[in-house]
Amino acid sequence: MAETKEGSGPEMSLKDQGNEFFKSGKYLKAAALYTQAIKQDPSNPTLYSNRAAALLQLDKLNKALDDAEMTIKLKPQWEKGYFRKGSILEAMKRYDDALAAFQIALQYNPQSQEVSKKIKKINQLVRDSKRAQEVENMRSNVDMAKHLDTLKPEMSGKYGSEECWKDMFLFLVETMETSVKSWHETSSVDARVHFLLDMEKTQTDKYAPVVNIDKAFESPHTHSNCISFLRQYAEESFSKAACLVTPKSIIAYPQVWKGQGSRKWKHAQSDGFFVQFESPSLRKLWFIPSSNEKGQTLCRDPEVLDIGAHEVLPRLFKENMPRS
């Protein structure tokens, strides 16, 4: 609020008029009257402080900051100048600088509840801002390879050929990362099976690398039909591996998160999606939980599930016997 103390003579009338306009929300007229008063008394810190308050309301932040600095220059031990400066820096979202200004104001008036409340508010805004930036960084820097790194030795042991298992690993990483990015943008993923086709054998004009299966989880009947279709598709397309991605929310059957013992679900009511990797020698299952933080949808780290207890689809490929 505009300050009503200090000053005497003709400029008081201008200042008082400005204060009345300020109180009624007519900040432009208030600022104009404070400007006239400053011309008559250019060394009066209250006038600059009041104009800074009006300019802040008008969102003219740079000019408001100049007036706050002039207030401090004219009366360096008056907490109001630092309070004005802190409020303007807060509006600029320069929270660290705002906090410094409010702390100086508190030094000059330790009993000020107004300043103490501002400091508490800014501290919370700083924490919120840092966390929001962390969330945005996590949303922007999706690195599934890091989470799946422990899978490399198992793939190497199953497939031996470095070219073979690295193709599968890259296929899985890219599928997961694409799905996470889609979830971050839309809070959803399409129910699909991605296939790693054999470019030398697959008739690519006949077999696409992605198959939609959004109806697969409506009932035991649709689920069974989908499995039969996918098994045939995998065989006839000469696919090396497949990766199922499906949101938990669309699954009416099988609800693999219901049950006790090894099937007991550990993720409470978490929303999210499943990723199931299928190949002749290796099967893996993850659940990627989702939450809403700072107004943003955020995928959490993938959780490894026991595929024997929670499989969303049964085996798609004929199982290879272990290498001797």
C-alpha cells in the first residue's frame, strides 16, 4: 500500500490525491500524481516509494525497481525501500534477490510481520521454483538406457552376438523413451506392440513395425484373439523381438495388479503404463508409474515386475533352448 507519511506543503495535496486513487485501484492516475509531487520535492523518499507501489500494480517493473532504488538511496535505513524492492523483484521472479532485499528490510524493522510473511513466502517460492525446474529437467531428459543398463549382461548371456543383443537393447530403449515422452505430453500412451523386424527377411510392405491392440484388454475373449494374432504376426514377419506398451487404465482383463502373494501389487493406486519385452530367449516386464507434480505429468523410474506373476500378455515367441 502507498505510504501516507512524510512531506508537507503543496506536494501533500498531490500525494494525498495519489493515495486516494491508489486505494481505489486507479494506479495510473496515482502514479501520475506522485510524479507531479516528485517534481516539486525530488528528495522525498516517500513519493518514490509510493510511485514504485503504483508502478508495480501497473506491471511496469523496471521503472518500479528504479523508484525503489531511489527510495533506498534517499533514505537507506528505511525498511520500506527494501520492502518495495523485494516486492518488485518477487514479481520479476528474481526470488534470491527479493529474499536478500526483504532480509535487509527485516534488519531495519525486526518487528515487521509484513516483512516476515514475505520472507516465508519467498522461501517457499524458491523451493517450489527449484522443484519445478527439477521436474521439467526430468521430463526433458529421458534416459532409459541408464535404467536398463543392468539388462545388458543378461542380454549378452542369452544372445552372445553383440550385434544381436545391442539391436534388441536399443529397440527397447527407444520404445520406452518414446512412450515416456508421449505420456509427458498427453498423459497417455496408445496400446501397441512394437516389433523389431528382420530387415533382410521381413516383407516390410506387408508387416508394419507397430500394431495397435487397444481392444485387446476388453475381455478374456478379445485378449485370447489378440494373443493368437500377435503370435502369428511375430512368426510371419520374422520379428526378432517385440515390445508391448499399454496404459494400465484401459485394462479390464487381465487386471494383473489384483491378487495376493507374488501377485500382490506394490504400487497402490498409481496411474501409469506397462512395458513388456518379448523375445525367444528373454522376457521382461516393467511398470512405469506416473504422478502429477507442480502441474506437470511426470513418469517415475520404471519398476521391474515379476513377469511370471504380472504378465500382461503370455509368451509371444517360441522359447529358445539355452545355449550349451
